[in-house]
Amino acid sequence: MAYTDWTWYCPRMNPKTEKRFENTSKSKTFNNIVRTFGLDKKRVLDIGCTFGEFVARFGTGSTGVTITPSEAAYGQEKGLDIRCGNIESDSFVLEEKYDVIFANNLFEHLYSTHNFLRKIRDYLEPGGILILGVPCIPKVVSLLRFKKFQGSLSDAHVNFFTRDTLIKTVEAGGWTPSTTRGFHFTNPLVDHLFDPVYPHFYVIAVPNPHFTYSEKRMKELVGYINIHT
């Protein structure tokens, strides 16, 4: 996909959007993730980056991808490498590779989560990691009565996860999760105490070099095009 400069499309900087950048810089959870994985010193590909509020905190050479031209334009106006494109489109291609792939509040919107997990491996440097943030139905289901916990069931979503099904989906896509946490606390043990009530989880995973489809699945895939094991 050719890079397009969308700055001509950019609306004026506005306080509401700038507040997103401010809130991100103050986010306890996001700052814990940045510090834990040194994201401020790494090249990160942020897929579904909106205006680039996360990209602004990542290391030199980081890139954001959004499907919305006005969001890409806004980030470009701020000097960020934000590109407009649809990660699920066959025509979407990036030439670069990155230390980290970051996707927050995206997975639940995708038409094909499995294809996404298979495709993004091509954009990761050897030794790189995936950080996938997804709203999840809490294990204590009664919490869904409260607004804070209803995000996982948004009408805008086409995929719905619990912590366990999220992990299984990532594994079935050819990745090995190392941890799945809320990252509200820096101490992993303390953080995991709140797993039953967290409304949002981050899966940290690396590509599984030994991943193959089962024999039964391979038989089902006969006739499909561009199936990679």
C-alpha cells in the first residue's frame, strides 16, 4: 500500500482530540505497559491507532495505522507517522518490520480475527512481541449491570471475548501468550488477583514457530488459496 499524505484533509487541532493525547499520557495502565516493555525506546506498529495518541509515546520509527482519513491527517499534522489503510484489506501491505505490534480496542471490531493474527506476523522483527488489548466479559458476570463493565458488549463489536476465549483465539492464530493481564498494577501477582473483575485485558504474545493446523483442519482447508501453516 502506497503511503498517502492526508494532511490536506486535516481539521484544525481541537481541544476534544487533544484531550485524548493528554489522557493517554496520564493513563496508569498505558504507562505501566510502556515501562514494562520499554515501548518508548522501540519501533512500534500501532494498528487501529485513531489519532496517534499512543504512537506519540512510542520510540523513534513507530507507525500508526487507521482506517479513517481525518484521524490519519490529524496525527500527520502533529508530526507522527500515521497511515490510512484497512489492515483486513488484501491490498494493505507494509514494507517495514517492527519491534512491537500494538493493537488496543481493535480486535473486537475485526471481521476475521484469525486472518489478522496470521497477517501481522509479517510485520514483526525476530524476537518481537504482540500487545493486544481487548475488552472482555468479566468472570463475575453480574458486574455487567454496571456501565464500566459493559464495554465488552458494545453494539459496535462483532467479536465478544472472555479472558479465556481471548487467550485461546490468540493461540489458535499461531501465537504463544506469555501473560494476559490488566496492567493496572506493576506487580504481576497483585495484578492477577483482579483477573475476575477486570473489564479489559492485554495479551502479550510471541509468534509460535512450531504452529501448524491440525490434520483435520488441513483437510478442511483443501481448495483454499494462500493458506500458510
